[in-house]
Amino acid sequence: MLRAVQTGRPWTSRLPIIGALFTALTLLSACSALRLGYSQAPELAYWWFDGYADFNRAQSPKVREALNDWFKWNRSTQLPDYAALLAKAEVQLASNVTPAQACQWFDDVNSRLDVALERALPSLADIVLTATPAQLQHLEKRFAKNNQELLSDYAQPNADDRLKAAVKRSVERAESLYGKLDGAQRERVTAAVINSPFDVELWADERKARQQDLLQTVRRLVGEKASGEQAQSAVRVLVERTRRSPRDTYLGYQQRLTQYNCAVASQTHNFTTPAQRKFAAQKLKGWEGDLRALMAAAAVAAN
């Protein structure tokens, strides 16, 4: 929650096949319609998956069932933890934070992603093992399209345009949590972007490497007619390589960028006004309330 200003994106290259389960939740939590939209999350996630995998008739019902089961589990067992995390953040927002505390939020979110992934792994592995050559070609083309869009958004040929776009993104992220920034705060954001070690070309190359890793892994699993357990193990390896690149050069870059972003997030928060912190706390309070309402509705439905 405190990482409102991101001068780079060291963790957002998570494999789409993993991140899709959380896409709907992320989108919904960014607006005021979380409570109303949560019931649509399985359908949103399905279409997100389908955009990459192009499911066939045999796969579609299995994917829908798996998503419905996952969100039912998530709603009944995980929402209390998410609500408690938001409540904790509301309290912390009132005080200054250190870079270590900002990094801890990153770790807290990752730990919850781990729990959610473990729950999804059996169904995910079963679906991966049914992948066809045509679907893998479709996925590869989708990756290529996404990579072009990334360069268009982040790697403008003109240096001034690139800087303006990066500052705009960072300001919007900060304002999505704290509300309107003043001139001095915007100047701090601009300085943070200018001094950031973020390297879009390096990031893009790593994304491509991880994408090829995924494609090669799925082809191998299907070709070897791997078991579900072997597929689950392979997916865990893919996730770990995304978090800690097997390429030493990029791994060192990841670590430097993460530490820098934690320091910037801390600094950005510490220069917010009491009114901005109140704005942020109220926003988190609203999300927490939506989650608790969803929990109550799930309890009623269970009885």
C-alpha cells in the first residue's frame, strides 16, 4: 500500500498465467465498486486467461470451474486476512515510515500471492498439461504484442517524452492513494524518476527471457506427458525465476531497484500532509469495509 510511487516495475513481469488470478481483484480494488464487482471476478479472470490461452471447448468448462472454486475459497478464507492487512495499513499511514517498512509491504503482499498460488496450482497444472501447439503459438503472439505495447508506453524515442510519461505514471500512482499532490511533491516525484536506476530496455529483455522460459517449460511438460506434480513443481520454478532472475546481472539490478523504490515510497509518504494521509486512510477504510461486507455475505450464503 505504501509503494504508491514506483520508479520502475521490478515485480510486475510476473508470468501472466500466475498473475491472471489476481487481475480481477486488482482492478476491483482500484475502484469503489469492489463489493459489487467481486461476484464478477471469476468471469473477468476467465476472459483475461482466454486472451492469452484461447481455450478450446474441452478446456473452457474446466477453467471456469477452477476459477469459481478458487474465488469461492478466496472469499471464504482469505478476505479476513486482506481486511486485516488494510486495517494495519490504515494505522501505519498516520506516521512516517522507513524504507524497510515500505519493503515489508512488498513482502507481505508476496506472501499472500504465494498462498493463493499454492491453492491454484493443482488446477493450473492440469490445464497447462492440455496446452496445444496452436495455443502456445497464440500465447507467443500475445507476448510479442504486449512487449510492443510496453516499449510504446515506456520507451519513447524522445528522452523528454519518456521522462514526462514516467513522471505522469508516478504522480498518478501517488495521487491514486493520497489525492492531489502539490508542486513541491511533484518536484520530488520528478527527481525520484530522474535518479531511478530503472532501465526499461533491461526490463523488457528480462520479460522476454521469462516468457520464453514459460513457453519452453510448457512445451517440455506437454511433450514429456508430465504428471500434475511435475507441472506444479515447474510452475513454482517459473515463479521463483521471476522473483529472482537466474541471470546475475539482472538479479543485481532487481535488488538495487527494489531498494531504491522502497526508499522513494518512504520519502513520498513522509512528505505527505495530514490531509493527504487522512485521504489515504479513508480510501483503505472503504476497501476494508467492502471486504468485510463480502465476508458477511459469504457467511450468510454458507448458512
